[in-house]
Amino acid sequence: MDRIGVGLIGTGYMGKCHALAWNAVRSVFGDVPAPRLVHLAEADQALAERQASAFGFEKATDDWRKLIADPEVDIVSVTTPNRFHAEMAITALEAGKHVWCEKPMAPALADAERMAEAARRSGRLAALGYNYIQNPMMRQIAKLLKEDRIGTVNHVRIEMDEDFMADGEAPYSWRNEKTTGYGALDDFAVHPLSLLQTLLGNPSRVMCDMARPYPERPDGKGGRKAVENHDVANVLFRIGDGISGTLQVNRAAWGRKGRIALQIYGSKGSILYDQERLNEMQLYLADDKAGEQGFRTIFAAPQHPPYDKFIPAPGHGLGFNELKIIECRQILGKLKGEDTLLIDFDHGLAIERAVHAMARSFESGKWERVE
């Protein structure tokens, strides 16, 4: 299509990220038409109108179904809380719309399966918002692995930590409800799993333990309410028959702001990466001279596309929103028939199945296969 009409449901943190990406993708890349920002939906009409004006959308509504029914909308960005993803995405797909939905797919595996099936039936693009895989450093790591620079990978460790749930006296919120899922596994672990899937493959077997650092939180009414899910998860996993690994996630880790620490060990070297320093990675090659061996730091640069579309000089740095713009360009490229880097609903379902296998393992106390 010459110019795509965009609908946006939700205008919180991720809604704004989507709006910024739709607004910037043409000016950054220059090889796609500027999207037409057609319709914005929020829970309240006044809020919808304010945000539509701020984000540059032509129309505003407090009814997301009206947005999906709008014939001028070709693709729907779904950026609402997790429990609404399935109904909204499926409704959009059944209406013939393309979908760009934030992660995770849905708290219930059955709903994620319905989303994937709806995408297959529709024949429309159905992509998930895993923008960390779009980092030029991730592409560089994938390139090094493909070129066998560190040999056969035998072990991987990946951690994700933030501290937005670290204060035990912070009020109870929707993130503490079981209706949103298992907690850190859904909210967090899906991001590291997206990196594993992109770089090495999906886990085939898992063993999981979870923890609840703060069993209760203030309810905002002078009392306390029981926390229904878990802020910490520790997982052993296997990828196929050859790669062992550990996954650790914690959304109550004081001092951690946006950490995804990735360590990949191979027969000829190692790769290290930390999301809090997302514009660099470290590489160790065993075949370096004995007196010169050590981890070298590689800074993001124009030689690591599509960094060059943003900045002409190395070491200046991209950020979270830039990764979302790259993801947006991948979506537009997919609609043009290009070979792109995206996690669609089928690949996203594999991530969801891994999460649910981890939860089963926590309940059973045993290794579980990822179905």
C-alpha cells in the first residue's frame, strides 16, 4: 500500500513509544511513505482527544471497536495492559487489519493460541513489540554467531532486572494481579526469551523457581492486599541437546533500571552484552595472541546498520525509542514484502509456551518440556 493508515489503542508509556515511531519512521529512513495517523482510542473521550492532538492523530474515540471498524485504518497498534491484548488483536485481525501488539501476547496460553490462529486465518501481518531484538548490537552479535567467530555455543546466561517493584511499600497495582499473568515471567522474561529466540533458538526444556519478595502491598485504602504473582524467577534451560543456560529475572532489584545481561560462551570465544549499556558489546576471541587476549569493547557505529540511519558517528548512542522506530520500519518493510526481523504471533507463541512451561515447572518441581 502507498500510505498506511494507523490506529493506536492506548496512550500510556508504550502507546507514546508507538506514536513517536509512527511519526519518525519516514524522516529517519526516508524509503517508506509517511504513515497517516488516522484514529486514536483511549478509555476516556477527553483524554483521547488530548492525546490525539499531542500525537498527531486525526480522530479520537473512547471506543476501541470504533477505531477497528474505521475503514481508513489499515494497521492497529495495541498498547493496552496485557489482559486486553487478545480481544483487541483478534478483533482487529478478523476485521482485516494488520496488528502491531505489545508483548506479551496474553496472560492465558489459550488466548495466545487464539491470537496466533486468528493471524494465520487472516493472512495479515501480526507483529509483537519486541524492540530489543532491533538493537544494532544484537544484529552484530547475530552476525558474529553466524560467522562462527566464537565457535560452537555451549552455554548462555541471561538476566533481566529492574527496580520499579523494589519498594515493598509501593501501592498494589494491576501488575500484582494474577489476571496479568505469573509476574516477572510474563512481564519480563519474554524479553530475554526474544533475544534467545533470535540469536540461538527457543528453550526445549526448563526448570523454574519463583519468589515473591513482598507478599502484601498497601491497597491505597489504609489496608494491605495480597500480591498474587511473583516478582522473581530463576530458570535452568536447555536449547536443543547442546546449549545449557540460565535465565534470571527480577523486577524488584534495587539499582537496576533496564538491565538485560547476556553472556554467550562458545568453543572459540565469548560475547557479553548489558542492556543498560545498549550501545556496546564485548567480544573475547581465544585465537588472539596469548599476550593480547582479553575482552574488547565494540561501540555501536555506522558500520552496524541501521545505526547509520540515525547518527553518522560511532559511540554517540541510540535509545529505547530509536529501537521502536527501527521496529516500525521493519513492519513497513514486511508489508512491502521485504525480508525483515520481527517476532510474529507464531514466533511469539513459542515464547509464551516457554513461559507457561516455566510456570508448570514451578508447580511440579520438575524439569518440563516446552510444548
